[in-house]
Amino acid sequence: MPELRPHRDTFLAKPGTIAKGWRIVDAADVPLGRLASEVAIVLMGKDKPNYTPHVDCGDQVVVINGTRVALTGRKAEHRMKQRYSEYPSGLKMESYGAVRQRNPERLIRDAVRRMLPKNRLSRVMLRGLHVYADDKHPHAEQKAAPISVPTAR
């Protein structure tokens, strides 16, 4: 008679049992898309073995040196960020290079937001993203672990 193995249940994390940590990434000379994809993976918690899709399993992420994020090719001049004020002729367009200088937090936050799942949980995950234009940030006492992002493949 074959030996019976015990039944193993699939692990599903519950909202109160997740241990959240802090991670930090330096955006200097890192392409925007690669930075956003790595940050989105950490915010979702997909880098952890206890990932559960319907629970916020991710860590808090601090991005520093946002003004020094790389835009490859001629994206800084050619790619445009659009805003619309909901009024007639209220469309405003600005190049990515101008947005990077004026408000790098918005540029990085929008890139990460588009890589998160399209549901209500993404708003909760996005609250864990903290972007700063230079290397000064108020989260030094959290002792964040660094995230390494490859600059080229």
C-alpha cells in the first residue's frame, strides 16, 4: 500500500499578519522604466515568498535623487506629459525633461502607479512610495535596506 502524504494547504496571507519593512533605492542614473518596475515589485510584495494577490504584502519604498533619474534616448525632449483641467482648451502638455526638473516626484510616482495592478489595492500600495528630489529624506531612522536596480542590460 502506498504511503499517504499529509495534505498541504495553500498559504494565503491575512492583512494583520504581514511584516512590513522599509527599502531605499537611489534613482541616480537609473532608467525610469527599470526603476519603476523594480519599485512596483517591492510595493506589491512579489519579491516575498508569502505574496498574496488580494493583500498588501509589500514594503515601504523610499526613492532618493529623483531629479537624476535617467531618460534614455530623446525621451526628455520628445515624450510629453499631459494634464487636463476639465475646462475647454484646458489641455496642458509638458516634456518629461521639464517635469523631471520641476516635479520629479510626480514623474516617478506616475510611472510606478502605471505598473501596479489596476484595482483598489493599488491606491493602498502607492501610499507606501516616498519619492524625494535629492538624497535628503526624513526616513533615516527606519534603517531601510537598499534595492539594487540594474542600470543596463
